[in-house]
Amino acid sequence: MQTPLLKRLWQFVREPLDGWLMLFLGLVFVLSMLVLYSASNQSFDKIDNKLVYTVLGLVVMWGAARMRPQSIMNFAPPLYALGVLLLLAVHFKGVTVNGSTRWLELGITRIQPSEIMKIALPMMVAWFFQRFELSLRWWHYLAAMVLIVIPGGLVLKQPDLGTATLIMAAGFFVLYFAGLSWKVLIGGAVAFAASLPVVWNLMHDYQKKRVLTLIDPMEDPLGAGYHIIQSMIAIGSGGPFGKGWLNGTQTHLDYIPERTTDFIFAVYSEEFGLIGNIILVVLYLLIVSRGLMITARAQTLYGRLMGGTITMSFFVYAFVNMGMVAGILPVVGVPLPLVSYGGTATLTLMLGLGMLMSIGNTRR
């Protein structure tokens, strides 16, 4: 009697989930727990918190995967509006940490509204294109750009150039998948390159310092260049096979800053080496490949736009974080997907992956 009931319950739980994605996510999760335990000096506090947020993320992902993409699409305008209002609240009532006002205190917890916009913005732009699918004109693309610039500008004011760039990149991925002409894309790239002197003058001093530090981190080895230098030492000292789990000297002698969040990849590289890095990169590429397969089979324009954007955004987050830690990109506040410690980022990412599974379920 109990066996059929358990089978039905198991079927109910696993039905909306994509088996391949769950396998790849599970393997990344195991690696993340190992490296976080080491990075937090073998403390269970962050492990416990990550487990809580991961369980919550799985519930959110499962709930999103059970919904039809068309139903999720209806949440786009109110979620986008809520995200913009929260960003405005951050501007007036936000919590300032390390010179940047990015957080909003909500009594029992603290949230980062810019993380919400990473999923709300592409949802809104994809909803917009789905609504006008049969009558798209050039002004629709212009209106979509306005939708992208509004939250991007609010995040830039915090200031948070890295997150603003990623949020706007997600919006432009939607534009690309919606069929924006290559001529426009190339023209925009040329215009951006021509405006770099103006952009440079508008940048904050600390942002200019990060760019100059990328070129020559040894110019200020104990200041702006410290992060990059220490992370590069950690990555290089890992060698082919790493120093072994819990044996990273750069990590446990406290040379690596922000080692549980933005620079956790340096900890991972030192302890697991080049082989470990290859394993992690392969897992990321398998997730991206599966996402693109789901996108290619999507039944609606909204499904194709959101599937492609979620997948490519995941790739960009991983690439930017690894590039930043390796010293080939400027230091920006971008966590390593599924590995870095952080509650809001985990929930947002799991919601996106649940939406991706929902898109894949529509063809079953």
C-alpha cells in the first residue's frame, strides 16, 4: 500500500525537473560545499546557511518548473515594477557597505534588489517582445532598450558597475535572440568604443583604479592590486593537482580576501589544481549546453528568449568571475554561480534554472 503511494509521490516531485540539469547541478553543489567548508576555516555556520538557501532555492526551482512558461510570463510586469521600486528604495534607504549602497534591510534579513533584476529584467523584455511578436518594428527594440537602461542606471548609481553590466547584458541577450540586426549590434559596439573616453571620465575613482590595476597589479601590491595578486598566487600554486582539500596555504593564512564569496574560485584552484578547474568548467559547459538544447526546442518566442538569456547569463557570470579571479578582467562583485556563498544570488539563480526547466517541459 505504501509503495504505490511513495512511487506516486516521487513521480510528482521529479516530473517537472530536468534529469540532466539536476545531475550537473548536484555535482557542482558537492564541489561548492567542499570548497566553502575549507574557505570558511572549517566552520559550519556558512555551510548551514548555504544548505538552507539551497533547499529554499530547490523549492523555488521546483515550483517554477511546474508552472507553464506562459503563466510565469504574466509575473514579468509586476516583478519588474517591484524590482525598480526596490532599487529606488535602496537609493533612499539602502544600507551602505564598503562604500556602496546595494542592500535593503527588511528586519529579519537583508536583500540585494539588483539580484532580483537579473531575472526580472530579461523576463520583462521577453514579455514585451512576446506581446508584440506579430508586429515588431524598430521602435519596439528602442522601447526595450529603455526598459533595460532604467534598472541598469539605478544599479550604476549604487555604485555597482559589475552588476549593472551583467543586468544590462541579460537584457541585450533578449534583444539578440529577438532578432536584433547585426548591423545595429556592430554599430552599437562601435559607438560604445568611441564613447570610452566619456565613460572613463564618468567612472568613479575606485572603478578607474580597478581598470589600471588590471593592467599592472604590482603598481599597488598592498592596496588595489592585493586581491588580484593573492588570487593569482593561489591559482598558480595549486599546480596541476592542487595542494589537497583543506591544505591551501593562501586560504588558511588569510591571504585571499572575500574567499567565501567573490574569490572562492581562488580557494578552489589552490586546493584542487588545474584538474579540478577543468572538472568545474566542464560541469558549467554541460549546464550551458543543456540550456541551449532546451532553448532550441522551445515552443514559443518567450520560451526561446528566456531560455537563451538564462543560459547565456549563467555562462557570462561564470566567465566574468573566473576571469576576474585569474586577473584577466577587472575586479567586480560577481559571485561564482552555485559555488559562492550568498542567499539572494542562489535563490535568483535557482529561479532562473526552474524557468528553464519549465520551458523544456512544454515540449513533453
